[in-house]
Amino acid sequence: MNDASASRTAPRTTPDLGACDREPIHIPGSIQPHGLLLVADPRTRTVVGGAGDIEGRLAGDWLGAPLDALLGQDLSAPLREAPQNGVTRLGLVAGRAETFEVLLHRAPQGILVELEPAPEVRLGAAEVLAGLDAAFVSFERAPDLRNLCAEAAAVFRRITGFDRVMIYQFLDDEAGTVLGEAKVKEMSSFLNHHFPGSDIPRQARALYVRNRVRVIPDVAYEPAPLRPAEAGLAELDLSDVMLRSVSPIHIQYLSNMGVGASASVSIVKDGVLWGLVACHNRTPRRLPYELRMACQSLAANLARQIRAREEAMQYRDRIRLRGAEDSLADYLSADAPVEDVLARHGDDLRRALGADGFAVVEADRVRASGRCPDEAALRRIARWAEGKAQARAFSTHALPSLLPAAAEFAALASGVAAVSIPGDTPLMLLWLRAEQVEVVNWAGNPHRDDAADPSTLLTPRASFEAWSETVRGKARAWSLAEVETINRLGHAVLQARQNRRVRDLNRQLSLTVVENERLLQHKDFLMREVNHRVQNSLQLVSSFLRLQSRRLGESEAATALTEAERRVAAVGLVHRQLYAGEQVEAVDLSRYLIDLTREVTSALGKEWEAHIMLDVAPVLMAADRAVRLGLILTELVLNTAKYAYGGAPGPLRVALEQHRERFRLIVADHGGGKVGERQGFGTIMIKAMVQGLDGVLADEENAPGLRTIVTAPICPVGT
């Protein structure tokens, strides 16, 4: 692989593998000597330093010279338009005996100018575009990722002319594998071989995203240091400089592979380093600027093709898995326990997700389908996965590496995908994949112990001979589409459980409503029967009192019986209104008092109807309190007829008012009654009933006549 690592020291030194990941590869302090580097002050545009044989190849008096004069062109416009940390091509500049391709960089520490020898024969734009177009067409025709990588390797080898070209993909564990290769027969093959992640340090991967093409024309080069030393250029950042010197560790790495020249082109997909196009040649070989740009464009198109194939594969998986989701939704719509549905269709769920086993783990039972470990093992997996599969599904294709106890049953469950279903009785759904023993071919032993043998530090990755390793404890990895499907299945199961719970509650509620309606109907029947009997009884009593009063003539006893008859009629009226109203526990006082007043006064004689004035507000009152108030009104009307007008008709005003949570009943006349005169049985009964209402009875002068006011709380129904 081509590593963008670099060393800060000029002379070739013993490489230190232990410091590889910590090496500041962007500030090497030197360049590759096939080119030249000029460093200029950004304010004055005078050259303050450089690297390479500038005196012998460009100009003898270069240090301190104006950069514009040294390059023979005005750099005002290029510098104004050049992007920060970007590259601007200035064209060709003639040297002492050669022509240079000139690249300009605007860096925070100064203006950097690279001069690379231009090829004697340059490719025309039409020729380059035609080659790219043909390559793009061949990429589009590749049926799958493997064929695409094989075609890409062949295209890049044809364009670059290198002896071996490999399409290298980074894996999830930072290791890499060669998916496509094109080479001369004399060179060894690394197709399908794996390379450990340590072969390409982390900081090198970051630079691969920033600089898409890197070239080492001659692996055996001697670094050209930045100079002069007093210019303080040792910390100069050369991240974007193509000529930047590479790490001695990587130089040794390439030498151990028998490589004389190397080039790499980054495959960046969605801003992430997907892989590399690694080019090796047995002898020194340059890659001119126009070919580097062609390779960069080609790699960008390759990245788009890779993304298109990955998306197409995901789309096909999603379409296939949607069928399984729809089927489960149909199963769950049936009126059956969710747990039973899952157990009955466990094989369907297992096959849809490409699993070897499926299990539904409940608190009191485990139901499994396909090839699964025993119940104890399934419960152990469920307990371990419970905290990881709450909000979203959890999956791993290497369970024993996360749960060491799973090594006992790795043959049946090296891969697991789990989702937890909350509820009164939580469920855990497990999809299991069996161990998939794999023989991995490495380009050299990836497990060598460098620390145990210090001599290995002198020859990094000295051996690239095929080294096979049998990998156990792993299963086929779960795809993104499969994990998404498990998430949706978990949601569907949760929703089905909730819907079933709602249906059960609705069913219970419906039964309760039916039972309550039946009880209400029965109660209504009983109330009608009781009311009918009460009304009959009251009519009998009223008729008896009327007959007795007629027999007694004009005596006091007859008068008392007549008053008693009126009181019974008042009670009977309350019962009739309770029976006729929609609410059996309450009475509308306005309607009740109007009816009661008319009934009482009509009993006194029809001539009273012309003298009655009613002004009552609508007030809702509990039935028991309404009965008391009705009796109070009856007594007050009878007393008015008796004491105010001596039995003759006269003006009588009945009013009902509401003041917040209290009411006032007013009975007023214009007769001869005075305050304090009434002391009979009726008055005693009125006072007792007012006290029962927690009210106050007051008599006031009406000038003439008497005005009686009853004030008491309304006491709403239900309080």
C-alpha cells in the first residue's frame, strides 16, 4: 500500500515503528529530490527558502530573489485567485536544462511553489478526455462491486503504466483487503489478501482525504532538506505539497515489497476514505501532472459507481425485507396474542433476515425456531442484550468478542441481532447466525510481536508472503437494511401489543357499559314502579284528608286537614318532577316553584290566579333540598292566605334569586300581616325546615303587608 507518511529528518534513519502513529508526517523538513520547492514571503513575494538542487537546475541567485522574476511571470492574479490550502497550476517554466511544471500553494506560513520536471511528450486534452470517457463507460457496465474493482484496476494500470495496480478497500476494523488487481505476470499477486490496519497510520489516512493523489517516483531517493537552516523552515507544513518527503518507515515497507516506484489515488465516498488505488512499479516511474489529475477524476467517478452499487444492493435488500414486514403486519392484525403469532411464524422471520435461529424470550418461557442454543444460553444472550436493544435494535457478528461466555455456543450463535419490546411482560426478540469459519489470507503475519523482538524495528513488514489465518467466533455481518428491518419489526410488534391491549380494554369497557345499561334500565324500572306507588299512596292520603275535612265542615280540624292535604300535594309534585326530568337526582327550582305555586293557589280557589306574580331564576337543586323548599313555599303561601287576607284572594309575589352559591326565596303580600304575628304550627314547621337547609328565615315590613325571605346555600348536586 502507498502510505503518505513522511519524516521530519533529511537523512535516512532507522525507522521506529512504535512511533509510526505519532509521526508528524505533514512537517518532514525535506522533499523528494526529483523536483524543487521554493518558499516565499507572502507580503514581499521574495524567496526565503527552498529545497532541492535549485542552483544547478533553476537559478544560482535564487535566495532573496523576487518570486515573480524567478518564475518569469506576474503572480498577482494567481495569488489573488488561489484558494487557501489549495493548488493552482501556473504552467511551464524553463530551467537551466529542463522544463518544469509549476504548482502554486497559498499556505499560512508562506507561498509554496513546486517545480516538477515536465514530460517530454505531453498528452493532449482530447486524448485524456477520450480515455476517461471510455473508462467511465466500462465502470458503468460492471455488474457488481467485485467486477467494478477488477475493471478499475485494469483501467488505472492502462493509464498510469505501473506494473501492478490494486483496488484496496478499508474494512470496519481498519484493516484492508484487495478487491481488484491488474499486474504483470512477474509480480506477486495480493488479490483477496488482507492488510493490517497498522500498515497505514491514522494521520496518513487523514492526508489521503486531503490529498487525493500521492506519488513516489523513486523509492530509493535521498531526501532534499529545506534550507537555509537559519530560515527556520523545519516546522513548515507541507501537507498539500506533492513533493513532500515520505516516512523512512514507509520507504522500507515498499522496499520490502520489492517496489521501485509507488503511487496512490484516494477513493473518497461521501467524504470518507473508502479505499485506495495502489500502484506499484518495479523500477522508478513518474506520474505527470495531467495523468495525476486524470487519475483523480477517475477515482471520483469510481467512488460514485461504488456508492451506486451499494445503494442498489441496499434497495434490493429493503424491497425483499419489506415483504417480510408486510407479512408480519398481516399476522399481527389477527386477534391472537402477539407472542403466539411470533412463535408460529418464527421460521418466516428467521428466513427473511437470513438467520439460522430465532427466539422469543419471555419472563416465563422461551420459544425458539431453527438452530438455536439451549434455553439457558438464549436467556443469557437476552439478559446481556437487554440494555443494548432498548431504543433501537442491537446487532453484532462477533458475539464471543463482546460476551466471552458466548464462546460455549459460538457454533450456533456467533452473530446476534436483538430488539426489546417493552410492556407489562417484556419480550426480547433474537435473530441468531451461526459461526462462519473463515480462512483469511494476509500479506504477511499481522500478529507478529514487534516489541518482543527489537530487531524487527529495522525492517518493517519484512515479509509479504501469504499468511493464512482461520478466523472463528464470527458470523456473516448484518446489513444496514436488515438492522433497519429489525427496528421496524420491533416497532410493529410493540404497536400490535398496544393495539391488542386497547382492544381488550375496549372489550372489557363494552361489557361494563352493557352491564351498567342493564342496571340502569333495572333501576329506572324500579324508580318508575316506586314513583307510581308513591304517587298512588300520596293521592290516597290526599283524597282521605279531603274527605275527612269535608265531613268536619268549617271546624279547626277541617282546616288542619286541608293544610295537611296541601303539604302532601307539594311532596307529590316533587315526585312527579323527578319522574318526568332527565336527572333523577336534581330538580329545576324555577319550573318546580312555578308549578307548585299554581297548584297551591288553585287549591285555594281559581280567583287567586289573577293575583299571583312569579319571578323565579333557573336554579338546579338536589331533590331532597327541593322537597324541603317546596314545603316551605307551600306553608308560606297558606300562611299568607290565612293571615294576610283572611282567606280572601289578594296580591302575592313569589321570587327566587341566586347570589353566587346561595339562593333567596321571597314571598311578599300587601295584606294586614305584621312582623312577629305568626306563631302557629305552620310557622314552627317552616323554621325547622329552613334550619334543615342551613338557611336563615327573615320577616320584613312590606308597607303594607309582610315580606318573608328564606336564604340558604344551593349546595350543588354531588357535594
